[in-house]
Amino acid sequence: MAQQFAHDDFVARVDFVVELASRLHAYGTTAHRLEGAVTSVAAKLGLECGAWSNPTGMILSFGESGRAPHDTVRVVRLSPGETDLYKLCEADRIAEAVMSGELDLDAGHRALRALDRPGSWRGRAMAILAFGLAAAAVAGLWRLPWLDIATAGVIGLLIGLLDLATQNRPRLKEANDALAAMFAGSIAVLVASFVGPLNLNTVIISSLIVLMPGMALTNAVNELTNQNLVSGTARFAGAMSTILKLAIGMMVALTAAQMLGLQPVVRALRPQPDWVEWAALLCGAYAFAVLFRADRRHYPLVMLSAASGYLISKFVGGAWGSTAGVFVAALAMTAAGNAHARWFNLPGALVRLPGIIMLVPGSASLRGLLALVQQQNMEAGQAAVVTALNILLALVAGLLFGNILIPTRRNL
């Protein structure tokens, strides 16, 4: 039942909903989930709200229930959001407290604003470490040789440092993806030329795994299937521009090496035993828990979700094909996330996002584009592009049917 509010606090209620919507956007919530959540919260506060969201802004119209509708419109310009599970959970908790009357509107607004406090040096150091750990883990999951794993891990650490260095430098941040890819390609070429042979493209791709827009591609198609056409199209274009920047950076590095006369030794070898894959899975799950900025008390849940999604895809894919594996994994993790949200009153993203992160098609998309550019042949990248498309369709189908199986809790 909606809490009763006085008519003269209309502006305060609107301000709170706008602040909450801005937070959800900043923490990586997709358009259809954000719009549904904001409309639901507004209704509990006695407001009629029409919400329209896209990756770079929102338009929110408000009216008071039972009175003249839509008498206030707020237009908010925002930067594209990044996943932050801790702050998403906190924003959800604050909204619950305000709706139940445990916090008044001013206290709730202040609590949301307090989420802007800068991260600690420890958090930044852990994020840099997670870049390297995720890169090495992906190389391990692909069973690359030890030199490949070590090279990917070191490049990942350096890319983490580069990402930290460019955060407060807008001009550099715009080119961060291209710089990181150029950096990764240059180091990999030097190692393959002077230290030992590498699975060159695969090492570079694994070292860039954190920057891959696989989740953005998945969210874009998910928004399109939910009739958020503007947001889905914009997000898809943004993801493709990221893939292009990564490919450009890699090709600059490889072309420069060729002009300098470097001859990197390239091989195709995946010799690792089973235990390396299991160890890499554990490391990768931990790295993504850090990169998703989950609260430490949620690390076991996030790690279990990431490992479960990968293992379901692996074993079901082994029996029925990789596309079926991705579909079943996405369906299971979406349904599990919605169930967890309903039982524990927490956002389902805590389970859903980690559960599909190792399935998204970012690396396959980049591999296809690289094959196309390197060989100057449309057929060269066709197989990788088709693979990426199949993964994307299977993921989105799993997300849709998972939400039908167990409905979402307030869309988060």
C-alpha cells in the first residue's frame, strides 16, 4: 500500500524519484528495467510518472495521483552508466526505506547523494589487480600456454593502470579503448618477437576482456526486444564503436610492428590440463566480483553466479551444442536472479549479471572484425560474426524466458 504524502511535498517526492532514477542509470541499469523500477517507486510515493531513458539521458514527467497529470517534466543529461552492484543494492535499499516510511524524503535524498563519495585507494588497487586477474583467467579458460597466460595477465594489469590514469582526463578517456588495444598489441608483439611464440590475437583479446562490450551488446538487443528502440539502437551503436576502437588500436600496433620489421612468432596451441581451467574459473569469478564492485559480503554469491553460468553453458553445450548451452545458462541465471531478489529483497542483478558475464559475445565480435581487417576478406570474419550473433540471440532468448519463468522484483 502506498505511503500517504502531503500535497505540498510534491517537489520533494519528484526530486527523490529523479535522484533515484539518475542513480539507477549511473549503475548500469538497462532502459526497460530503469523505466519499470522508477514508475513503480513513483506510484508508491503517490506520483504518476512517465519515464523515458536512453544511454545518455532521461526524460521524466510527473503528476500527482488523482490530480492533473504530468505537470512537471525533468530532462536529465547523463554519461553512460557502469555496473556497480554495491551502489545499486544501496540505492534499492534506500528506496525501500523511503517507501516504507523508515526514512523521510530528505533523508533518503541525502543517502542517495552520499553514494557519490570517492572510492578508497584500496578499491582502486583491487580494480587494477582484477584487470590482470580477469585477463589471465580468460587465457586460462581458453587453455593457452603459460607464457600466453602470463603475458595476458601482465598486459591486463597495465591496462588497469591506464584506465585509472585516464579516468579524470576527458580527452584521453575518449581514446582509452584504442590506446589500451594499441598498448596490448605492442606488448604482445614484442613478447612474441623476442621472448617466445604466442597465440597472438587470442592473447591480445584475452588481455582486453574487461573492455569488451559484450554486456553492452546483450543489453542493446534486450532493450530492442523490449521495444526500447531508441535506447537499444543507441547502446548497440555505442558497443560497435567500442569494438571498432579496440580493433583500430590493435591494427595500429600490428601494422607498426610490420613496418619496423618485427617478426612475431605465432602459434595455435592449447595444451593445458583440466585443473588449469578450474583454477582460471575461480580466479575469473573473483575478478568479476571486484570489477562489478560488489559488496564484500556478496562476493560468494557473485562468484557462485559467475561460475554457475559458465559451467551450465559448458556442460549443456557439450551435450546439445554451444548455442543451447548459452540459452539454458542465461535462462537459469535470470530465473535464479529473480528468485533471489524476491526471497531476499535485493536486486536480481546480483545474480543475473555475473551469471551471464562469461557468456557475452564481445570477444567473438572483435575476433571476427580482426579477421576481416587482417585478411581483407569478407569470408574470413564471417564464422566469428555468425558465432557472436548466435551467442547474442541465445543470451537474449534466455533473458526473456527467464523473466517469464520467474517475474522480476520491481524490474531490478
